[in-house]
Amino acid sequence: MRKLILSSLVLLLVITFLSSCKKNKFRPKQTNFTVGTIYQAESDGLLTVHYKTNSFGPDLVQIYLDQNSEPTTLNTEIGDTGPFTIAVYNNDYWKVVQGSAPGTVKIEFTPFQ
């Protein structure tokens, strides 16, 4: 139930974000990102993190996002297998951190034109 509520809230945030953008055409998806590295968004866009694991426990994938060059605001924790998408604004800094549980993380950023 909690996952459904969180998914609904994320969908609402993404829809709100899309409707607030003056230009909502997507550019090609970027995929050359590394876990633990800090990135600065060069445009508004959508950050999608795919996490796949067979382990359960407190080790999560975390997304930090804010306007500081060393982002400290925890935006999202992903504890289950599956993708998670959040809105990122131009010039925001973000990083994806993986806990010690085994699993694969794939990071994608879809910028707007």
C-alpha cells in the first residue's frame, strides 16, 4: 500500500513538473552515470534510477538532490526492485548512492529541450 501511495505521489509530481515546463520536448536519454558521483543538471529533466536486487533489508539506493554542490537532501530511498523517476531542475545537483546489498543500479537522465 505504501509503495502504491508513493508511486501515485511521484506520478503527480512528474505531471506537475511537466505542466510547469515551458518547453516539454525531450532530448535523447543520457545513461553514462556512475553511482556515488555528483552531477549538476544542465537542463530540467527526469532522473530515473533502475534498481534490481534479490536481497531484502535496510540497504537501499538513495537519491540526494538539492542546489548545493554537495547535495545532502535525501529525496528518495528505493528499497525494492524497480525503476523510480523524479523531476530535476536546471542547475540542481544530484547523486545516487547504493547501500551494501548486492544489486545493479542503472541511472538515466532525460533532459528537456
